[in-house]
Amino acid sequence: MKAENQSIDWLYMIILGAYYDAFINLQK
């Protein structure tokens, strides 16, 4: 596993989390 992949991994998780939060807020 490369360090680059880990950096992209946490960045992907942050973006995914932001989209998830927006989705939940739209459902309210």
C-alpha cells in the first residue's frame, strides 16, 4: 500500500461524508 493511496483514501472519505451529510439534510 502506498502513502499516496492513503491520502486519497481519507480525502475520499471526507468528500463522501460531506455528500452524506447533504443527503441527510435534504431528507429533513
